Amino acid sequence: MKYNICLVSPDSSISRTTEQVVQELGDDLRCNVIIIDGNVKTAVSHVKPYVEKGIDAIISRGGTAIALTRAYSQMPVIAIQIEATDILKAIQGIPDGTKIGFISYSEVIYQYQALAELMGVHKITFFRLFHLGDEDTVIEQYVRDAWKQGIEVLIGSIHVREYAKKYNLRFVFLESGKGAILRAIREAASTILVRCQDRDEFKLISNIVDYTFTGTAVFDSRGRLQKWNPAFASMFAGESGTDWKVRIPLIFSSSRLQKVLDGSVPGGGEILRTEERDYAVTWQPVWEGAQLVRAIAFVQPVEQVQSYAQSIRKKQHGEGLIAYYTLDDMIGKSLAIRQVKREILKYAGTHSNVLITGESGTGKEMIAQAIHNLSQCSKGPFVAINCGAFTESLLESELFGYEEGTFTGAQKGGKAGVFELADGGTLFLDEIGDMPYILQNRLLRVLQEKAVMRVGGSKVIPVNVRIIAATNQELEKAIEEKKFRLDLYYRLDVLRIRVPALRERDGDISLLARIFLANLNKEYGRNKEFDKDVLHYLTTLPWPGNIRQLNNIVERMVLLSEGRIITMNDAAEALELGHNPEKGASKKIDTEQIEGLLSEGKSYAEIAELLGVSRSTLWRYRRKKK
Ligand SMILES: Nc1ncnc2c1ncn2[C@@H]1O[C@H](COP(=O)(O)OP(=O)(O)OP(=O)(O)O)[C@@H](O)[C@H]1O
């Protein structure tokens, strides 16, 4: 891209020389040079239309350059310098012994005097310096002085010429040579380039600040708002008509701004409370040398920070913090399950803790997820933990997290517990009845104080978590036996859902079996159907493992049956393989079978799968065994 430079010429000789330079150098100049006439009095108005059209720099000389610099302070104005050769050229034709005077702008005279000194030329003996804005009478006065002192030739600026004529003095115009003009053009081009780079850099930085969602504001050393970005303005802009900037000193009066400015705190973060909302503010003092000159505030609404933190945690913990099930996933048309669904809808609208009771495999976790997904905190995390699946110390660190170095093998940097992970969402405490008594006390405190302290830590971390607890035990009995704290029970049992066992759900067994079959057909690419008798038979069984068990049996039938129709024989075979719900009904968990499978080398997870019981049931068995 070629730059546009306006050269304002106070004399036709400069215009001619410039034309020659432009012609001779052509494209090498890499800029368009527009030559216009103008002297100290006319240049500013002559240049104006070009400035408005958008030129990149102005070149002129002497007083005209000074006038243009003052008028267009935003624009680079380059002065053509007086060069040694220009001076030599001006005085070379003047015979020796002639008395020469020099009247011009101080800048021009100083340049000449410095050069004359260097060159050892002292032909000029009379000097008068004038300044921009001096009346013409001043110039005339100087010419008269020269005439009085017997000066014969005057060198000087263009408007000295008319007075020289008046006093019958010879006048020599100090022309600018090609070298001086070329150097001015080159200087203008490089100034433009640097300015463009500065401008681009400035634009880039402004873009970063303007487009960031973090409100950013600069306060001067006296705490006055100096600059801000649109995000900051939109955070604090009040109702229309009120000037939000007026409110800023009041809003920030409770902040650490003053302390940051007087150096008593080194910046850092704080929560700023306003009538409308809370903001997280991070302060950065700015030093110039030893002086603290301003403070920058980076402001974000607290909810925004929390939601970022949540989404980061979600990413860090993968899919684990998401509730998949919704109310629509809950199959069932029985009166009992319809009642449960009504309760879910009602409770989801509140933030109170919920206690879900029901046998193993009845869908307690599914209900907890459905409540979460219908609740106000559905965008927050859903974190589930099985309180029966850990030893006491492990459960403690899983629940509350721990600080680095708390115990051997502790993760570097410590670890967040499920309370922290569930912040802003729901924490599902499964098998709450199995929580060790000592931890119940700690859990109660967290629920009361809405804050958690990591194991080995001293920092209180506020948490906003809705608790949904579940149990398949009778907590009332556990309270009587002093295994469960009454105060914790009251904290958790604010709203209660009792999930009916599958055998209590009239009509649901065949509905669930058919839907499970359809899903499994899809999963395994089959096209199986139940014999009518099989469906009926399934409805007569007691199903101690409830829906989980029903699903497992149907899956086994799909895999074992050879024909398209699942017959009573297929059903019998599937039920024989340790899934017999009748056996399970009399004895919730078959210890012989477990021991048999363990001796075959099966893992607890595999045994749970094979027997159609939940893993926690097996964990309980394992603990009792120990
Ligand atoms: N109404 C329902 N419709 C369809 N599937 C269901 C329903 N209820 C539960 N399930 C399924 O049954 C299985 C067990 O459900 P869930 O884990 O929620 O039970 P739970 O009561 O929490 O069990 P446990 O007490 O053993 O932890 C899951 O695979 C779930 O998808």
C-alpha cells in the first residue's frame, strides 16, 4: 500500500525541486506526494481538505512547518531541514566582502549557525530571529535594522522578500535542494510506518480489552475511574437516565481499591457486593518506577465465575457429573409410580433436601437424577456417591476432599471432595444408612454451615449444594440402635419419597419387561418376542432385586433363547442361572452362591451382575463377612 504525503511548498522553487525528485525516484519512494502551495499564513487552510480526505503525513519547511505542526497535532508533520549545501548554494554567488544578513525563524537560523560553525563559514554577520505569530511589523522592523546597519544582501524566509524590496536590499531565497527534500520524504514514510505499527498494536490491545467479557477498569492514583471497557460499563450501567459512572465511587468505596492504591495490599481478589449482585474483583496495581500510578480492576459476576468453575470441573471429571435420567425415562403407569412422579415434580421446584427410601434396584438414583434435571440447579453438576462402598477414611476424603500431603499417596495439589464437585448442583448420597457414625457428625456440620473444610486443610470452602439422600434401610430403626444420628436424619428427611417395590407396581412388570425387550432387541440386533405365558409368569414373581433384576433377567432371556419367541423354557433357564427372584425373595442375598462364585475367581462386580443385585448389597455382605 502507498502512503499519501502532502508537501506544502512556500515557494515555487521547492515545488519544482520536489517534482523533479518524485519524477526521478518514482516508485522507489513508495508513496504519493501531493504538492500544494501554502505559506505560513495559508498552509493550514490549504491542507485541510487533504487532511479530511485522509493523508498520512505533511511535509513543509520553516515557519510553515511550525504552523502546520500546531494546527494538526495528530498528524506527522516533517520539516525540510536546511542543509549545508543549500546554504553554500545561497551564498556562493554573493561577492566576497558583501555584507549579508539572515532573517528567518529561530529554528532555521539555529540550523544555519550550527552548520556554519561546522563548515567554518562566517560570511553572514547580521541575524534576526522571529517566531511564529510575530506581526509583519516585526519583520519589517528587522529589515529596517539590517538596512540601517548597511547590510546589502538579505537571506531569509519568503515573506522577508517584500520588505527587502521596500528597502532596496538584494534578497536571496534559501532554496531546498533535492537531498533535503528526499530526506524529508523518506522521514515522512518511515514515521508513517512506525505510526501504523503503533496504531495496529494499539488497536490489537484495545480489541483484546474491549472484547473480553471480564469487566476491566482503570482507576487513577486518586481512585478516580479513568478508563473502562464495554463489559465493565454494562455491568454497572444503571437504569436509563442515571449516569452509572457517578455511582462507581460509591460502589467501590467498600472495595480494597484505596488499599491497593496506598500500597497496603498487593492487589489480589475480593468479592464486591452491590445491591443487585456479587462480583469477583481482582486488583492489579500499576507501578511506574517507584511510584504506584494506577490500579486496574478485573470484574466478573460471581455466578459467572462459579459456572466457569463448574464447567471446568465437569470437563476434568468427564461425564461423571451429569444426570442422564429425566422423568420421561421412568417407565411405569401404576398408581404407585404415578404418585412418585407427582412428588418428583413438586419437590424439584424447591431447594430442600430429599430423602428417597426404597428397596435396592427400585430406581432411587434415577429419581434423584430426574429431580436434579427438573430443578433450578439442573445446569449445575450432579454428583453421586455410594456411602456404603468405602471405608471410613476413604469416604471422608471422598466427601470432603483433602489437602496435599495429608497422607502418604495423597494426590499432589490435594483433591476436591464431592461437596466441592457438586457446588451449584446436586449431591446424591446413596446408601446414606451405611455412613459411619463419626462421619455423620461431620456431614451434619457441612449441611448446617454450607461450607466444607478439606481433610488436613484449614480453609473454609463455601458450597451451595442440594442434597438428595437414599437408603434401602429403615433409618428409624438405625436411629433407635444408635447407628444413625437423629439430627442428621431431620436434616435429610425434609421431603420424602418412598419408592414402591416392583411387586407393588400393578401392571408395571409386563410394561417394563416389554420395553426392556424392545431396547435389548435394538442393542443386540434381535427381533425377539415374549410368549404370553412368560410375560404373565414374570408378573407373578416377587423381584427382590426390583427393576435392575428384571432388566438382567430379560437380557439373559434375549441372549439364551434360540428361537424368535422367548418361551417358558428360556425363562426357566434364565431364572435358574442364579437370577431366580423367588430364591432372592426368601433370602435377599444368597451367601452360598456368592461364596461359590468367589471361589470361581469372579469379582464382586461380576457377581453383582450375575446375581442381579446391586454392588452396594455385595459391599455390605463383604463388610459383614470381614
Ligand atoms: N421406572 C423405571 N423405568 C425404567 N428403568 C428404571 C426405572 N427405575 C429404575 N430403572 C432402572 O433400574 C436400574 C436400577 O435403578 P437405580 O440404580 O436408580 O436403583 P436404586 O434404587 O438406586 O438401586 P440401589 O439401591 O441398588 O443403588 C437402573 O438401570 C435404572 O435405569
